[in-house]
Amino acid sequence: MTEFFEFFIRILPDLMKGAGVTLLLTAEGLTAGFILGLSASLARTYANKFWRGLAVGYIEIFRGTPLLMQLFLIYYGLPGLGITFSRGLCAFLALSLNSGAYQAEYLRGSLLAIGDDQMMAGRSIGMSRVKTIWYVILPQALRLAIPAWSNEPVSLLKSTAVVFLIAVPELMAKAKSIAAQTYDPIGTYIAVALVYLAMVYLLDAVLRWMERASRIPGFEMEGKKA
Amino acid sequence: MSNPILETRNLTKIYGQNIIFKDINLKVNEGETIVIIGPSGTGKSTLLRCINLLTANEGGQVFLDGQEITAKNYNEDKVRQQIGMVFQNFLLFNHLTALDNVMIGLLKVKKMSKEQARQKAMEELKRVGLEDRASHYPGQLSGGQQQRVAIARALAMDPRVMLFDEPTSALDPELIGEVLGVMAQLARDHMTMLVVTHEMGFAREVADRIVFMEKGSIVEEGTPDELFYHPKNERTREFLWKITELYGKKEKEQSATA
Amino acid sequence: MFSTFFSYIIQGTAITIAVTLVALPFGLMLGLAMALIHTYGGNILNRIAAAFSLLLRGVPPIVLLFILYFMLSSKSFNLSPFWAGSFSLGIVSSAYQMEILRGALLAVGNGQMTAARAVGMSRVQAVQHIILPQALRLAIPPWSNEVSIVLKDSSLVYALGVPEILRRAQQLSATTQQPFLAYGTAALIYFVLVFATNRALDYLSERTKLPTHS
């Protein structure tokens, strides 16, 4: 037990560098994914047939196929069409597109719940559709989506682990090189698992704080009724 | 008689295979309170929504102050600044306080300054008796209070006409009074009002004219006296007596001695 | 060349399906056992099951895959990458299935247990004949979601060298020099697999629904 502990302390600095990249990838993917997901679910709910179809297509494809496959398609497949991106960019694109599709689904549920009635109320005082979506529907739908949406940051954090397969230097990549150097794969990967656990725990705590901070008195109950 | 402030001509609404209402001709004069009554499902709510263009129509026109608002390129949003609406389910903006609910239209649609908007909003809240609830969220208010805030929200836009779609139907009985009270005061202040309701007491006391609608058309219209005591149409008589029976024998006795 | 292409794809697809078909039932059995332990075991067992769930769900599947693979393919077990990978996926999935089944067991509720015991059944009989049949039905919608997830996660065994769809696509991309075609085909196959599975499970969900008085 103690030798594992010593081992762990020894490789920790290296692992931390990798963890930093992991967190960065998560933050970037989450943000870009949010913009994509929001756009897609708004398009799906309020736009015309063309944009709606595009949104549905995007969501179905990126939720219906594995992240790893999407990653490979972008990194190995696109160069076949003459489009080459750097490793980092490929990872970012795959993670964002993937996360966006899942986030779109979370938002769709709450947009539907809030939707029609509040749209009518906003329009009844002379607000345009766009203004109503921005000032009335989104503030409520986003809040309502928080509990379900909180699954996404943690899920994304765990998903980033696969990008080591295209040699992006995040936590898993570090683990692989350490395992090769120390000839102790099991020990290394267990150490890595512990670091992931710590990150997930922290992320979860932040999310729960966010949920509490954004509460509106009486609102969740209204939401649930709808 | 000067021109009506609100008028519908041959207004028709068809949904799929169903004719909701056909060729409705209604004239509302400035300062009048018109109450629309009739069995549920006869399109009274839909009629209101066609008037403020929340729902499209399949025929006919609506005129506000002589202007045809159903014309092709007429700005719908502008129309709704002039025609206010109060819904059965209040439909307050749940993420905003009572004050913000009233203010938001002033800020984002009328583009007032924050100070001006706040002042006007507080005035309207005072008007409905809720200035001390300004910083409460809808979830913290009773149904009657929520509906009064909804009325304030609509009034804040200074509309020419106010539409009320069964404003008390979703309220507990003891809360109905406070809302009807606000509406009655509005009528006394000469607001032009079009009210769909089952509250016969209100109709009798406050309406200048009552319109009885059934199966998609206007069966009869007239003053409360005319409709309640001298209805011309058999259906009108039937309907009114059935309803007043529900609301207590007192009404029948009072009219018998009238 | 087309026939090689085709056979590679078919073989890859078969392996992917096989991995899923090993991982899922294994995960179900393990998950069900853990769910029952958590719900009906004593305090200590309850905590162990909870820890099991938290650990397995808080770590990326691929990390767990590596750990379990190295453990299962070591000299003591000597499993091939296919079996080590499939069982590892099953173990990972069992934690999520445990949560799904736990939710379903809770949804069935205490009342049913009380009623069963009131007619003289033992706890075991109650669980077997009364609680589980209802819980399993309730669990079908979220479980269908898990099936899709396992199907997609099967792609992770690529990292263990198992010749599933992605590995095959990579080989094809090398031989045909058409990477987009190769990976695009893989994408199409995954999409069809997931889509078909979802439809099939929706159908199952409809067929096994308990009739309500509507």
C-alpha cells in the first residue's frame, strides 16, 4: 500500500500536467458544445423546415455514433478530402460536436416545457418572437435544464480520455507514457483513475453549488407542473 | 355614434375540419365593457386570440381605430402594444419578480429608461393593489395576486383595448373577488374591455353589453337588462337560467321581485 | 477489392456486435446483483455497493478498460483481448445498470413488498415474483439508453487491438487510401446499428407494457 502511495506521489506532477490539459479540453468542449447545442435546439423548436432538418440531422448523427469514431473520422478521414486539422483542433471539434448534440437534447426538453404558453405571454405585450425567446423563454428554459444538464460536464470530462489515441497530451496520454516507462500499467492506470475521480468529485461539487445559486423561489415547482 | 375603436368583420376561424367560428361581426366602442358568454368550447377564447393576432384567421378582418390590423404587412408586435391580454393561466414570467414582469415590456418593447419604467411599473402595481409584493416571484404569490400582476403587466403598455380570457376560471373561489374588483374599477375608469367569462354577476353589474356566443356564431347581444330579463332567443334564455341556477337561487329570487 | 472491403466491414461489425452481446448480459447480471444488494442488503453491503457504483461511474470507461484488461489478461487469467475487453465493458456497464435497476426497484415501492409479505411470501419470493417483474418492465426505457451506450462504447476495445469496426476501418483506410470512405462507412454502420437497436427496444417496451385503464 505504501509503495503505491510513494509511486503515486512520484508520478503526480506529471499526471497533473495531463490533468490540466484534460480540464482545458473539457471547458472548451463544454462551451463550444453549449453554443452548438443551444443553436441546434432553438433551430429544432423555432426555425423553418430546412434549419430544423439540419439540426435534427446533426443531433441524430452525433448522438447515434461513438465519440471515438467521430474523432477518427475528423482526424483520419477528413484529410482524405483534403481537410487537415491539428490534433488539438480535431479533439476540440470532436468533443464539441459530440457534447453539443447531447446538450441539445437536454435543452429541447425544457424548451418544450416552457415553450408555448410563455411565448404567448411575451407576444401579448408586443414582444417579437426573437425578443420573447431571448428575454422570456431562454432564461427559464436554461434554469429548468440545469439538473439534467449537470450530467454533461462530468460526462464530457470522462469522454476526453479517448483523445489520447490521436496523441493529444492529456491525462491518459501521460498515463500511457508513464506506464511504458515504469513497466507498471496497473499501478499507473489506477493512479490515473484516482485523479479522474478527484476531478469528477470537484466538478460535481461546483455544479451543485451552481444549481443552488441559480434557484428561483417557487420556480422548480412551476417547472415540474408543466 | 363615433366609429368603434375595435371592430371585426366576418371573422372566421377554421382548424382542420372544424369551423371554430364563422362570420363574426363585432363592434366595440371606446370605453365600453363587453362581456362574451357562452358554453365552453365555442371559440370565445380563440376569438380573443384572433383579435390580438396571436392566432391567424381563415377569413375576415379586424380593425383597430379604423386601421385594418389583419392587413398583410401590418406589424403584429405593434398591434399587441395597443391591445392588452390577460390569460386564464396568468402566464407570468416565472423567472422575474412581479415588478420586473410589469417592467420588462416597458424596457424592451417601449425602450423606456430604467427609472421611467420602474416608476410606471410601480404605478400599475399600485393600481392593482400589489405594490408591496413588487419583489416577489410568481411562485411566491397566490393565484389572485398573480392574475392581478398579469393585469398590471398588460396595463403598463397603455393599451387602447384590454382583452380578458376567462381571467378567473383558474382561481380558487375566494380569490375571484379581488380580480373582479380590479376589473370593475378598470371599467369604471373607462377602459375599453372585452371579457370572456362565466362570472354572471360581473356580467350583470359591469358590462355595457353582453354577447352570447354558441356553436361558432353570435346568438344574441344586448344590454345586461335585455339579455337577462328579456332575452329574445330561446337558447339565450336556457343558457342564462342554467348558469344562474349554478350561482344560487338568490339571483332568481331577486329578478322575480324586479 | 470491393469484396475485401465488404468482408472486412462485415467482420468488424460482427465483432462489434459480439462485444456488445457479451458485455450487456454480463453487465445486467452483475448490475442486478449489485442493485439487489444495495436495496435489500444490510448497512455494510449497502455502502460497498454504493462505493462500487461511485468508483466505476466516476472514472472514464477507457481507463477502467485498461485496468481491467491488464488484470484479466495477466498470467493468472490469460484472457484474449476480445474477452478481456468485453468483460471489462460489462463491468463498467454494470455500475450504470445498477443505478437504473435501483431506480426501478425504488419506483416499484415498499407497498408491494409489504403486500407480498402479508400473503406469507418470504423476502426472496417477494423480490422474485412480485418486485422484479414490475421493476424490470419499468427499467426498459432507461435500459434501452444503456444498450445504445454500450454499443457505442464497444468502439473503445479498439485500443486493446480487438478487430472491431474502427480497427477494420483503419486497415481499410490504409489499403484503399480512401480514409474518408473507410471511416465514413464505419460511421454509417454504427448509426444503423444504434438506430435499429433503439427501434427494436422501443418495440419491446411497447409489447411488455402493463395494460392501464385508459
